Amino acid sequence: MTLYIQIIDNEVREIWDTPPKEGVGNNGWRNAVEVKTDIIPHRQGYRPYRLDVSVDPVQIIWDAYAISVDDRKKTMKAKESFKFRNIVEEQTSLQLSANPDEQYEAASVETARQAMLAKHAAIDAATSHDELDALQ
């Protein structure tokens, strides 16, 4: 995808994905391209971009970083906790409902809690990305 970057007084003012009205070459506008390395999902991420304005087109460079097993575990556990919280909130809204056909189900909440705890235990026991992949 072609991008457009405006640089005035050696300062990036704007980055657009549509051509500027003034046209490239006017009012500091230059062509730009993104340079991204391929990453391995759940094992790598992108750092904030950096610019190389010494080349034409300007390069918007996205460097990769490794995601540690421990950081990935935290993210996975947070997602499981979020799923559980959603079930609790759903059941709480049923408890507060004026509709007699809607009732709080304590068993649903307990089942969800046990599932979350089991998933947390499996995540905690994992020691590698491969083991975490198997839990996704």
C-alpha cells in the first residue's frame, strides 16, 4: 500500500493512506512504504514504527520482538478471566431482571469458574510456546 508522509522542518506532521491534495513533492509531502518482517503469531509482535527518511520512498519500519512464554501466559490467563467475567455479568443481569422466565443460574457460574481455573492451571503448567499453542 502506498502511503504519504508530510515532513516539515525534519518533523513528521502527518501520515496518510490517501494522496494529499497538494500532491507529492509539495508542502513536504513524500511517498512512503511500510516495511514489515513476517512474524510468528503469538510468539512475536511489532514494536512501534520507526522512520527512515533518508530513502525515497520514506520507509515506515516495523521491527519485530519476541513474546516471552511468561508474557504470553499472562495474556492467555487474562482472556480466560475475561470469559468468566462475562458469564458472571450475564448471570447477574438475569438475577436483576424483572422477567420471571430469566433466572440466575449459580451452576452456570460455578461451571464457568471451574473451567477457568482448569485452563489457568494448564497455562501455568506450560513451559513452552508449543505447549501454549496446544491450549489455544
